[in-house]
Amino acid sequence: MTVFLDRYLVIGYHTTGYGYSGRVSCRITKGKPSLAMDEVAIHLNLELPNSLFSKPLIEGKIVVDEKAVTPTQLSPEILITTAQEIEKQTGMKVELKVIEAEKPEGGSSHGTS
């Protein structure tokens, strides 16, 4: 048996008004989230075997290299390399897709009126 989860991980980096490092926040939503200007969303599709829940602790680490953030167009090589590295580190099957970001309507950064 397998558990399927389709969620969004929202990560916020809130800086002080003086440019100093601020605090990091994290939340998970079921549906597509509204984002503040200092937040990014990562769409997660998880396939988890039931046996996973019988283990006491699972630990993972995801590192996003600065070079992966800069380009507006991602080459297939970047996607393949990223997926392979996540699979190597976690042992999980990974499928990455590039989805064009939606532009906010009416200048609102939160998607609400």
C-alpha cells in the first residue's frame, strides 16, 4: 500500500528593514497558496509506502544551490541533475517539472483583494 500526498511547501524569508538576516518560516497547504512577496512555494507530490510509518525517525536534507535560482529558463540538464541528486540522497523516486510562475493581477503580491 502507498500513501499519496499532493501539497505545497511555503517557505518565507522575512528580513528586517535594515537588510539583516531575518527569520525563516515554513507552512504546508493542501491547495495552491497565496504568497507574500518574501515567500516561495514548492509543489510536493509524495508517494510514501505504508512501511515508512513503522520507523521511528526519518531525516532528509534538501539543498538548493544558488546557481539553480538565477536562471529564468532551466535547462533539461539542471532538472535531470537535480532529480538524480535528490534520488541519490533520499532513495526516493523524483520527478521534477518546470511550471511557469503566474503573474499577480492588479499589482497585489498576496493574490487577495
